[in-house]
Amino acid sequence: MIKILASDGMEQGAVEALAAKGCQVDQQFYDSEALKEAVKNYDVLVVRSATKVRAPHIDAAKAAGRLKLIVRGGVGVDNIDVKYAEENGITVRNTPRASSQSVAELAMAHMFACARFLSIAGHTMREDKWEKKAYSKGIELQGKTLGIIGFGRIGQHLGIMAKAIGMKVIAFDIYHIPGIEEQLGIPYVEMDELLQQADFISVHAPAVDGGAIINAQTIAKMKDGVCIINTSRGANLDEDALLEALNSGKVRSAGLDVFASEPSANHALYSHPMVSCTPHIGAATKEAQKRIGVEIVDIISKQFNL
């Protein structure tokens, strides 16, 4: 019997599908230390973003000789030491297609929230305040330029939606997908050009070595009054630099779904009146969870010829 540990949970339809194939699925979160023991007893480890799989976990799994597959239910795999796992005979897979639409829609939602004060205006109403005048200087998205940093599946979905409401869309990515500019009508530009032209900037890149993509230097190159959206990775944005820019007015507003540490302890940032924030829920839709579950079942089935 194939034993699967879903340490961050799994969509019920996927659990049932795997059970029908003769697998045992255990849904149990372990802290880092306990996980080193737990992985010794499973053939597959399925994680989301909460569980971090590092070298000590991989060493423990290798010593036991059972774990063959780690699946990240989602896009990024930076919470897994992928290279080390694969060097030690453990395959690592993810589900890059399943949550793209959901994350892109949340990014768009944050853009609307930033444009029209939705977060702070709603909050003040719940305090029995009617501050119509304070929030009467919203802006429209139509006619504005959206710069997308990271033009993979999520960035492409966002670009399509933004064009549909009349935005001009430009994109930066270190990898250029052949034909995508003509297909979507969205041109690639250099980073400096994007920073200088965009009214809204949305980040959809994986975390990379070398520090935050959005930092004091890149913010200085942006338009005054720019809106910044980050639904990618907290490490892609320098929170201190963003907070300073929000307070100075250089950055008009920000929409954040991810933070440098989670749960975030940066009260000054997430409580800022010009910040629209969510607690890392980009992929947390019923539709995305179902698609993730389907992909996980497919990955495991192919790995073990089920």
C-alpha cells in the first residue's frame, strides 16, 4: 500500500480518489522536528506552503529508504530543497496550472481595492464612520498601464483580464516565451522601462537569490503614485522600503497576499490605511483546490503506476 502524508491537508475529492486506488492518505501537520520522524513512514509527502522540507527531513527520509515523491500543491517550490531531494533520489513535483486563475483574480481584486480604497473604506464603515469625502479620490484602472513582473501562467492570466478592462499591459521576464507577445498582445520590456511606465506593478516571479525585486532602488525608478501588488513570495518585496514609500506618498497603495514572515508580524505594514492585505489566500478557492487535487492524484498515479 502506498502511504501518503498530506501535511498541509488535501482536497477531499483527491483523498477519495487516492483511497480508491488503494492508497492510504494521512492528513496531519507536523512541526519541523516531528516531520523528520514522520517522513520515514511514507512513500509520498504532499505539502502546500506551511510545511518546509529541508535537508534534515530529506536526510531522514533517505536513511529510512521509503520516501520517493514530494508534491507541492501549488506553484512555487521554494519551501522544498528541490535540488537536494532529487540528488538523493526523491522526485519533486508541483501543480503549476491548477491555481493560476485564482491567484491572478486575487491580484486583480487587490488592484481594484488599491484604486478605490476598498479595504480602509470598508473598515471605517464597520467602525460606524461615514468618510465619503476622505475616499472620494479613487482612480480608474481603465487607461492605466499595468507592469507584470514574471510572465508565467499567473502573469498571463492577469494580463488577459487587465486588457479586457482597458488597461495597457507590459511584462518583464528573464525568459521570453516564443509567440506569447503576438498571441496576447502584451509586449516584453526591460525592467527599467516597466518600472518607469507602469501605474500598477504586479509581481508574479518566484523568489530568487539576490534579494527583493521590489526594493528601495527599484521603487525610486517607479512613477510617483504607483500601486504595487505582490501575490508571489514575501521575499520578493522589501517591506521596510515599501512602508517608507507608502508613508512618503511615492507609492500610492499596495495589495499584499504574501509577507516576509507568515503569519506576518509587520503590523505597521498590514495595518497601513493604504494597504489592501490578505493572509496568503491566492490559491484558496474551491475551484483551485479541486484542480490541485486532480493534479496531485495524477502525479502520484503516474509515479507509482496506479
